[in-house]
Amino acid sequence: MTKQTILVINCGSSSLKFALIDVATKEESLSGLAQRLGASDASITIKFNGEKQTFSLAASYNHQAALAALIEFLQTNSLTQSIVAIGHRVVHGGEMYHQPTLINDEVMAQLKSLSNLAPLHNPANIQGIEAALAAFADLPQVAVFDTAFHQTMPNKAFLYAVPQQLYKEHSIRKYGFHGTSHYFVSREAATMLDKDIEALSLVTVHLGNGCSLAAIEAGQSVDTSMGFTPLAGVTMGTRCGDIDPGVIFHLTTHCGYTVEQVDTMLNKESGLLGLSGISNDCRTLEDQALEQNNPQAKLALDVFSFTIAKSLAAMTVSLSKLDGIIFTGGIGENSDYVREQIVKQLAVLGVAIDPELNAQAIRGKSLNIATAPSPAVLVVPTNEEWVIANQTHQLIQG
Ligand code: AMP
């Protein structure tokens, strides 16, 4: 059988992540990242055959240039023939998209109309799609949405207690994000527990630079911590998570801040970074807190763990029982310290972990670290690229 690969593209405002995935073997034959797009020092790094190569994109340094460099590399290494489709990560699908969707002119127009719901994310995703459509005109291209998995939430979970015309006229509601990750790790958990996903009630905890939790009953998302935007929910690397909206009125009305300044502050200067004044990076903060005894780093990690434990307890309200908690994302997969801090605050739910197993669950290991009779506590590496590749392949096959 000829090899069938999917090119997965995940475009940020100044970055373009990509991976070439063989759908039969799940093997990632090539991956990489173009960074600082839009700046004169833009570059692309491609990992292939165990080797990393970095090229400057200095002459023309936009998303198109990054894709052109990638295509040249694919052609030089005879990798283009096996590509059967392109899967794009799209952050916001609004209420319109519950499923991966084949991209055509009508879908492009709808994606553009959704950009006002996610002005920080969707325009970059669209740029990537447009560049890929120009470069790979003959290949089917599929949009896989971060919001789609959460479209099963009941209205009591997704509605805000504001006048209903805001929902009806302006689509103001909770959407939730990181859907491909919550979907993937919940299915992996079912396999690890040797249970049918339909029989399980789970809380998935994605902790990376962005952080979110989801309540998953019988395989469906029934609540999640992020909201109308990815700014809501628990403390994150640079995002504040939930705060009293009154703070925004106070800052803009009485403290001389513009709306743009508050927007930047809450999205880019808050979270672990804002609290610690040191870094948004969990590893750096752990080092500062545990090795250097830095009180600000310790405080930032305390707030972080507390908001996650509290949100986790809140997620259980939507479940019929609690079979398992799943940690994933860069922090969830690697930080035994953060996992321990969170679980310590969940004793009331009967959750307990084995310190030794917890310490072993790092660097891509899947493990159940709970001690009986606690609900399962699983560490599961996420693989959003694989979900995008697989769903893209299923759609074009179907
Ligand atoms: P992600 O956005 O999923 O790539 O996750 C990035 C976050 O994971 C950063 O805050 C990293 O500091 C954190 N991280 C990665 N490895 C470790 C580790 N070994 N211990 C603690 N945090 C880690």
C-alpha cells in the first residue's frame, strides 16, 4: 500500500507549526516550527531523520515564505507525493462547527466571519489556510476546531447570566478550547483503564502555557473552564484566568488604563508571569521556588495549583461519578510538583496519588499514579497533531 501522510498546520500570529504524519503508523516523519514571522529575523526549523535544520526566512518573512521553505524541503526530500491532505488547526469554530470540515470558499467566508469571536487566533489560522491553499491547490484541506469538542455542553454550562440578547445577537457564551487535546487524552485514558469511554466520567486537565479543564461524561464534554475566549478559567502562563469583570471597569475608569492596555495585561502579562514577576515558565518557577527559595515563585505556583484544584472540583458537579483525572500538556505531563500540589487539595474527593509513581510520570510516559481506592489519576501525553491528522484522514476517506 502506498504511504498516506497528512500535513498538519497550526498557525499562530507569528508562528507556523507543522508535522507530517503517516496515518497508518502514527509516525511523525517530519515536524518543525517557523518563528518570529513578520519580523526580519524570522526562521524555520525542520526536524527530519533525527536531524534539526534551521533556515533564515530573511528575504520574505511571512507565513507564505515559511510554507514555501517547507515545500522546498519536502520536494528536495521526495516527501510531497505521499501527502493526501492538509489538516489545519482552527481555534474558533463558533456554534457553526461541531466537526472537522472540508475547506471550500463558503467555509473560508464563514471562518472569516468568525474572526471577530477570536481576533487573537482565527486571523492567523486563516492566513495559514490561505497560504496552504495557494501552495497545495490540488489537495483537500480540512479545518479541525479547538472549540468543536465542547459543542456538546448543555446550555446551563455554556450560558452566561447576562441579558439573553447578548447570546442571541452577539453569540456571547462559553465555547471552550483545547478540544482536540481533551478529546484525545480522554480516549487514551479509556484504553489505559480498559473501559469503554461511554462508561466513564472523567476530568481532563490540560496544563501547558494555556491551561483548561473539561468534564467528560460518556465521552462528551459537559463543562470546561475556558470561556468565550481562552482568557477564562484557571491561572495560566501569562493569562489571568477568571477575575471579577469589575476589575476591568475599575482599571479603565479610575486608574487611567486604556482597554487595549488591560487586554494586553490580562492576556500577556498576568498568570504565572504576573504573579511571580519572574517567568511564565513553570520549570523556571519550580527551580526558583524549590532550589532558590524564592517566595514570589512559590506564591505564583500556589495560586496556580489552587485555582486548578478548585476548577477540578467544580467540574465534578457535571459528572455522575468520578472515575478518573487526567493530567496532560507540558506541565501536566512533566511536573510532579504541580500534580502533587493540586491533588493534595482534592482529598475531599478521595483523590490520592503515590509519590513514587508521580515522580516517574515524566517525559512522555503514560501512567496511573493513583493509590487505591482513589479514582484513577492518569498522566497522558497529549497529541493534538495526531488528532488533526487522523480526523482529516477520516473526513477525506468518508
Ligand atoms: P506546553 O504549552 O504544553 O508546551 O507547555 C509549556 C509549559 O510546560 C511551560 O510552562 C514549561 O515550563 C512546562 N514544562 C515543560 N517541562 C516541564 C518540566 N519538566 N517540569 C515542569 N514544567 C515543565
